[in-house]
Amino acid sequence: MSVAYGELKPEQDLIALLQHAVATGVTLLDTADVYGPHTNEILIGKALQDGVRKKVELATKFGALVLADGSWDVRGDPAYVRAACEASLARLGVDCIDLYYQIRIDKNVPVEITMGEIKKLVEEGKVKYVGLSEASASTIRRAHAVHPITAIQLEWSLWSRDVEEDIIPTCRELGIGIVAYSPLGRGFLSTGPKLVDTLTDNDFRKYLPRFQPENMEKNAAIFEHVSEMAARKGCTPSQLALAWVHHQGDDVCPIPGTTKIQNFNQNVGALSVKLTPEEMAELESFAAMDVVHGDRYLNIHPNTWKDSETPPLSSWKAT
């Protein structure tokens, strides 16, 4: 809503969408201080008025910051953790953050140190639950030993499945919830290859490896298979892709993002799509890890991106 996906919509339209989502039954809103930066938290804060706050769990993140030259940095030192939390509380207009994530791991600061400061924030009542985003299995274990981790946020969709090897099993072993971002493959699983033709220069997807012509041409087959199956099921491709995530288990919560009420309503419709084990297996055969062409992010392979010192968007200038 506030950065990265092309032209921004009017604030009043976005607030109306957020409040419509909550009225429909959505109970989790996810943001971060780096979205904008800062403007998305302010937007969420405005949408939380008139009793909305009592109806939702509010998640935000810290740890990535945009520097003056547009480059990115990652920080997990205690002073920054505390300052970031206080600033998010102010922008959101709340006394407590329900779920506070470290968005990326600072390799210059042991995660135990970062978690120690967040633990203090929990004890002070400023944070209720703690999460990590894009952390490795070993980092999750180390952090969990300092303070219980409630949720791990990671990219998980039909065409982003590398987390199934060790991250998902680790979460389930430790009883940690799984929050799947980009469950629609950043729009690819909704509209397919033609999405590329609609991307503006300030839409960072235009520069991602998977969206480059040579890769998109090969990935088009994935969308074709999903579309064919969706037609058989009487639903849209995006509903089928979301249903696949929903069927991963009760410990999984996808967070599809949108700026349009009609797309939101379509996403909610995915809850009524039922999949048999055979259909799940068929879907997974369309997009096995060795079938998808192109990395998830710029210049960084999925297997080495976790716990990276610099966020994957480091070569993209924020606007």
C-alpha cells in the first residue's frame, strides 16, 4: 500500500479497504517501519480508529532502514531496537504491539543480544509477542532460546517453496506459527506473465529475476497449469494458489496484500476452495523447486538470502 508496487492509491481509499477487511473478519494487520518508510504505519494507525484496534492483532517489524542515498542497512543493536519500537508505537498510535518482528537479521549483532532487548520490551508491556522474518533455522533456534518466538514470517507460495526443506520443519518442531507473505507470488499467481506488461518503473517487481523475460517465458507454464486446474475447480487462479497455502495447516497464516476491495473480496473467497490430497500433489507438481526459473530477489540466491546482512532490495532505490 505504501511502497514498492507502483503508483500509490489515495489514502482514503486504502483506509476504506483496511476497514472493510476488518469488517469482513480479517483479524491480523501486518506492516513495518520500513514500508514507506514510516508512511504505512501511519496509514494503519489512521485505519485503527473508531474501535477497529480492538478487533485486530497488529504486527509490525523493525531492523531495516533506508539511508539518505536510498541504500538499505540492517540493525539489531539494543539501542536501535528500543528506539524503533518507541517510534512505531507513536506512529501506530497504540500502547502495545501485538507481534513485533525482526525483519532481517543483523549479522554484526548476535541474535541473542537483539532478542534480549525485545524481551525487555515484552516485560515492559510494549510488545506482546515476538517474531522473526526470513531467519535461518539455526537463528530461529538461538532466538527461541532467549525468548519464545511466536511467528516466523517467510515467503511461501506455489512458486516459492525452498522454506519447506528446513524452516517449516523447525517451526513445527518448536511450535512456532508460520506467516506466509507473497502467497500469490507477487501477483504472478493471479494474472500470470501478462503482469509484467503492467509494471511501472517504480514497481520493484520489474527488476526481480523471476519477472525478467527469459525467466517469465519459462515460468508461464506454471500459471497455465494453475489456470487450467482453477477452471476445473470453478475458482480463480489466485483463489486456488491461496487455498494451497491455507491447506498447509492450521499453523499457517497467509497475508496476501492488495490495494483494491474487489481483489480483497476475491482473496477471501479462497477460504471456500477445498483441495484433496491428490489435488494438492497435482498443484505442487506444477511448481517444484527445480521447475521455477529465476531467484526471488536481486543478486541473491534463495538458499543464501536468509540472514543476509543487507536486505534484498539494497540495489533498489526507495521512492
